[in-house]
Amino acid sequence: MATPKTLASPTDFGNTPGSGPLRVGGRDLPSDALSKSENNPSTRTKASQVQMAAVEIERDLWGGNMAVKAQTTKYLPRAPGEETDDYQNRLDRSVFLNFFRRTVEGLTGLIFRKDPVLSEEVPDVIREHWENIDLEGTHGDTFLWELETDAISVGHAAIFVEYPDTGGEQGREQEESQEIRPYWIPIKKENILSWRMENIGGVNTLVQVVLQETMMVPHGAFGEKEATQYRVLYRLPDGVVGWQLFSMGADNKVIPGNEGTYPTQTEIPIAEVKTSGSISMFVSDPPLLDMSFINIAYYQQWSDYAWSIHKTCVPFIFIAGIPEAKNPDGTPAGPLIIGANTAIRSSAPDGKAEYVSHDGAALDAAKDSLDDLKSDMSTLGGLAMLAPQKRAAETAEAKRLDKSTSDSSLAVTARALQDGVENALQFHANYLKRPGQADLQGGSVQINRDFEGTIMDPSVMAAIAALVREGFPSSQALKMLQAGGRIEEDADLDVLEVLWEMGKASTAQMPGPSFEG
């Protein structure tokens, strides 16, 4: 196999922005060309840029109360004329209730209600690797759970199946002893900076992708600092797949680093993990973005509501008709002192002093508005992801074949996870092929997609109970429990809701196990 010409020097660069290693027909650029943004591997494509605003919102919300409040006016606007101290006081008293994160975790829990099942076709050696799939001690099931949680949060993620860079020094014994072997790396959406697709043999094929890698490196005797590098993965026209690292130097100068090829791969070994929000390759909308906006609105209204309670729960003294006290020399006698052991005496016929407080009538309307937002979040969140999608008319045979699966958005997301993992399994198997060996198959995996008519396990019930404790409507939670087989179909949900709200729901009152799991 011919060794491709790679980025060995700053002049070996293609003639189109971000084209990576010099392709057939490419021309060398001037030595300073890499410093230009269009030839800089750190440059995001437009498709990546337009997705970052939504990603930023979802990342902030996932971070919870401290992360959201740290953004101050981004999520909690400052009212016109509001003094700085007053705004800071209101911000300090505000609390962001993280319905978004609870919903993501609950949905992921439904997918992983049953563990992923590797098929019999998965080679034994990969089964062994599954116990520590990332070389950091993470079991494959846990790796997928964390990856799917991230994908549902922002729209998609990816699995990069890597092989240690040994410079070709490893021997067969090291590979057979698994001293050196493939491993999986989770890739976040925002770390995929750019990509290129080409039609090869009638198939839309990924021919280049740039990943941003950030790590902490030693700095000084005891400190550390953040370092960023850029990994360019490419596929040449002759089918050779390779990689090269870059870093950024002074004056935005690109510094080429290590490089190599993947001799046993025919495609770039990165598998996208899509969700129901997928639009195209590495382009997606976060499935719960609309819910996130409602969660932000809830935070803002909750702040107004809490601030109003703070103001209305403190009565103030109203004094009328009582002349100001003065000293014998006519100077003011000082501030009026009011307390539990003091009183006001006045001979004025129309003098009065009384406590005045807000009637709080508007608080009920504010509370109703918060309840409405909770309901909206449940509709745009978990229930919407679990609701069957409308489809065109289908035959009775198709319905029969499909009876054991769900066509909900969550089921689509689970199926996409299965596709991504099976691609990664094949990449993993490709690394294990010996010279002259026939194609080694990576096998398949079964990801749970049946969310209806099944018995919900205690962990999912506990997740739902946690949602309710955070403010998720108990009426909607009861419907989810009923759909999960934990409440009889003919049970009166209105009565159960009242019992739950009263804090009296127990094993005796609620069919099935306790809500505490």
C-alpha cells in the first residue's frame, strides 16, 4: 500500500480551505498560508458554527444552578432601572430548578432499562475489550450510557475508535496479549470542528474530519495548564486512511505534529451517534431544546415569584398625622424607633400608625403561571419523546412486524445509538485483522427500544420520583408509571395524584412497588 503524502511541512497543504493532506491535483500554498483562517484546522465550518449557540445553552443548563447563575443576565435579565445591588440580591435568591437534566437522565434511563446485548457474532476478543472499552476502566455499557446522555443533551455525539500510536514498533505478541489494542474515545458535538463528504462509488463518504482535543498538561513544578491540539482524520482517493496532529503557535501559526495511517481501515474510524434531532452528518438540533427554553422561562418567573414573596411578606409601618419629634432647641430628635418593646404616643387628633402589607393577590396568578410552565415542559420533554410519531398508512403485516417496537422519538434515538455502536464495532474489528486475513466482522448489538407495555424497573421509577421532587407534574409522572406497567390500567389517576400531592402515597395505596424504588 502506497504511503500517502501527508502534512510533513507547512507547504504541503491542499488548494481548498481545510482540505487536509495534499490531494491529487492540489497545489502547494505559500509558507505563510497556514496562518490564514481558511487554512487553519481550528476554523469551524458554517454548519458547525450555527449549532454552537444551542449547544452552549444545553451545556449551561446541564451544569445546573451554579452554571446558570454564573451567566447572570444571559438567563436572568436585569429589569430597566433595577439597581446593581437589587439585581445581585435577586440573583442570589434565585434558584434554577434543572428539569432539563432530570428529563435527559430519565430518558436515557428508559433506553438503558435493559443492558445492551452483544450478538453472538461479536468476536471474543472484542467481548474482552468491552469490559474496558476506553482503556480507562469503563465498561462498554457505562460508556454507551454516558455517550447517549450527552447525545440526547445536545443532538449528537460520536465514537472515535483509535489505536495507540506505536510508530510500527509493536509486535504480534503485544497485540495478542492485548498490551496494545484498539480503544474507544467519546467525542462531543462541539469538538467536531469541520468535515467533508464525497460521493465515492455512489456512497456519500466522510473523507475528512477535524477534531479539537483539549487536555491538561504539567506546568511548572506542581501546576498544570490547558493545551489544545487538532486532529485531522482523512481518507485519500486511493482509500488510504490516516491522521495528523496540529497545534497553534505564536501569531496564530499552525505547527504540524505527529502523523500516521490506519492500514486496516477503509473509512475514517469515527461513528456518529445520532438522535431524533439529526438533520444530516454531524448536524442536529437538540431534541429537548424547546423544553430548555421553557426551563429558562421557568427560572425567570420563579425569580420574579420569589422576589415578590420576599417583598410582600415584610410589612412596613405607615404613620400619618403625627408631627416629627424635636429637641428643646428645635432640632430633629432623631429617627423614630419602633420595636416589640416600644410604642408611639401622639396627641394629634388624626394621628395614626399601623402596619401595612401587600394583599398578595397577584401571587396566585404567578403560581398558576409556574404550574403551566411545568406542564409545558412535560409536554415538550419526556412525554413528547415517548409519544408515538404520526406515520403514513401501513399494511397490517407491517404493523404486526412492528408491534414489539416503538416509533417514538426516543425509539428513533435508541436505534441511532445501535447503528453508531455497530459501526464502531466494525472499526474495532478492522484494527484486529491480520495481513491476508479475510474480513473480520465486528458483529451487532441490541439496544432496548421497547418503551411500551413493559414493566418499569425500580431505577426508572426512582428517576421519575426525583423528577416530581424537582417540580415535574405528578399527573404526568403517574401516566408514565401507568404506561410502564406499575399502575393498573383502570386505576383512578386523579385520586392517586391527590394522594401523592398530600404525601400519603404508599405501597398499600399505589399498585406495584413504592415510588422510592
